[in-house]
Amino acid sequence: MTAATTALDMRRSETAVTASPLVYRLAGLAFATVLPALFWVAVAASLGNAAGFQLGASALILTGTTIALFLGSVCAPIVLKA
């Protein structure tokens, strides 16, 4: 192996790493929206259970979806800006 081919391989690996920042941004957006939504759904279910009534699955799904959509609409311009 020559130094030229090693340098070429290194440039290709650097390009592969830096070529997909959008993937990392989308992953960050998913974490920023889904994890807080799951947390607050768990809190709502726990508080409802502690108060003596059980929230329905459809109510919890609707709550989680609403939270995730709201956070996505707020966080997407911030996270995905170029």
C-alpha cells in the first residue's frame, strides 16, 4: 500500500463521516420530541393512577402525539437549520 492510497482512503472515510449531518440532526430531533413526550405520558399515567383513575390508552396516545408534534414544530427549525 502506498501513501497515496492511504491518503485517499482517509479522505473517503472523512467524507463518509461528514456527508450525513442531516442524519444526526434528524436523530437529535427525534430524541428532542419523542423522549419528552414519553416522559410526560408516563407522568400523566402515574398521576392518574395515583389519583385513583386510569387514563385510557387513546387519551395517552393523543397526549403523547400532541406533545411530540408541538415539540417537533418548535425544535425542527432550531435543530435542522443549516
